[in-house]
Amino acid sequence: MDKRVYFLMIISFVVGMVELIIGGILDLIAEDLHVSLGQAGFLITIFSLIFAIASPILLIATAKIERKRLTLISLVIFLLGNIITVFSPSYSILFTGRVISALSGSLLIILCLTMAPSIVDPKYRGRAIGIVSMGVSASLVLGIPIGLMLGNAFNWRAPFILISLLTVLSIIAIYLYMDRVEPKPSIPIGEQLATLKDRKIFFAQSTTFLFLAGHTTLYAYLTPFVKETMGIEGSWISIIYLIFGIAAVSGGGFGGTLADLMGTKRTILTAIIAFGLAIFAIPYTTFFLPLFLGVMIVWGMMSWAISPAMQSFLIEASPETSDIQQSLNNSALHLGIAIGSLIGGVVIERISIEHTATVGGLLVIVALGTALFSMQESVAHKKKGAGT
């Protein structure tokens, strides 16, 4: 295995961490910049929304640029976005920094995922993609607790100072150790979106979108939720996020094992049902911390247990467009984070923070429906193929 793949994993971790890192320090940002929790939460929404939409567009727009050069340019722009964030005196300037970071970050993740298999022997390509993907998933899980610990110890700008330093180190590493990587022909967006005309694919991608939207409706606002419903402050919140992070990371491995034992369809349905029950139960466990933590561990594990099974299901459902489906699934995931954080902000503004879990659970029920529709279409398609 080429060691340079681990540089790409680190870049994917640093970039991915920026997306949700604000979740743990929403109250600190809101207080410092004199905005509401909902407005602070919109900083997650705009980042994830740009991330979901911009990556395939930017990849096509930059298709002819040599990959090492493009990575360095993107890292410098990403660094600029984070420096603006660190020194932002107002909400509007912070918002601008988030937009710049999201645009450059969305391209960096796709570059890492496409460069990794290009710099290793063919027999290691799957493993290389898996290593970079691990950086992304770990960042989404660990970003909030890292931001929370640094934010509480210093101030809300501290996590972005760390990210800026890590970005500088990434620029140096790529410049010194990465060789030229020539670009490959990109797949037009129209061709990618055309695959969604297949109903089994459309409903499968919708499942990822709705599942992550339901998850983020509560998760993006977990800090204020815990503070308001349980009266917990300081180090205990960091511990809660750490426990959640460990559960979520282990959930990815658990989901992969479960998919091998039970099959992808059963694993997807089991994960959605267990996840839905856990998120609905959360508001009724806040009176007793050990019970809350137990249910939260189930919620955390199931939040990522579905990912390996869904990726495998998409490959099984459409092997001839598997690369396109992985790209679309990545967009569906980040679009779900964007919409979920937006819905959570609206719930907080219009109703109360206690209802974020219930609304998130309702989205998960819809996700269960789209998963069943997709599987039904998949079975019907196979029967039709067998008949011909």
C-alpha cells in the first residue's frame, strides 16, 4: 500500500471535520455573534448544501487540470476560508468563510477519493478508497467533540485555528511527497442524474438522504438539547460526544459485518428500525443519564451501520453505474445533513428544542418507506430480467 494514501486520508479528515464541527459550539457562536441558535445552525446547513451540490459540478469544471496542482490550489482556498472564519467579526463574514471552505472542501474530498486508487497497485484500489472514506466518516463523527473540547477550553475560534494549521501541514505534505496525477475523463452531470430515473436507485438514494436528515435534525443541536433537557454542562457534554463518536465509528464496522451475515436488505431495514426507535426514545430518557447514554449508543451505532450495507445495495442494484452511485450517495448524504440541520433550526425557532428528536424520527419513518420501495423495485426488476 502506497503511504501517500494516508496523506489523502488526513486531508479528507481535516476537510470533513469542518462540516459538523460547529454543532458542538453553536451556543458559543450564537452568544458571541449575537444571533439565534437557528441562525448558528444554518452555518452547518449552508456548508452541507454547497458540499452536496458543488462537488460534481466542480469536478467536471476542473476535469482538465492536473490533480496534484488542483489539490494544492483547493487546499490554499480551503485555508483562506478557515482563516476568514477564525478572524470573522460578524455572522456575515463567518458565513462567507463557511461558503469558501465548503466550495474548496467539496472538491478536495472528491479529489482524494479519485486520486487514492490512481496511486496504488490495482489490487489495492478498493482498500485505498476505503482508507480515504474512513477519514471522511471519522471526521463527521469526531468533528463535534473536537470542536466542543477546544471551544470550551479556549473559544469557538480555536477549532478553526487547529484546522488551519493541519491544512498548512497538508499543503506541505502534498507539495513534497505527491507526484503528478493526470486527470481522467469525468462523467457528465446529466448522465449521473439520469440514473435516478431508475426507481430502485432513486428510492435508495432518497433513503440515505432522509436517514441523514432525520439524524442531523437532532444531532446538529445535541449540545443545546442536552443542556436544556438534562441541565448538563462542561466536561459531561464532551464525554457524551466521545461516547457517541466511539459508537458511531464502531457502528460502521458492525454494519459491514451484519451485511455479510444477514444480507444488505435486512441490514438496511434493521438499522433504520433500530435507529428510528432510538431517536424517538431519546426525549423520554433524559431523566436518567445512564438510560440516555444506553439509547444514545444504539442511535450512534445505527447512524453509521447503514452506510456499508447501502453502498453494497447500490452496487448490487446497478453494477454498471456503481461509480456514479457512490458519487450520488455522497451528495445525498451531505444534502441530508444540510436539510436536517435546517429543519432542526426551524423546529427550535418555531416550537422547541425538545421536539427535534420527534421530527427527526418522522423523517426516519419516511426513510424506511423509501427503502422498502427500493427493495420492492429491485425484486421486480430481477423477476423481469429472469423472465426475459
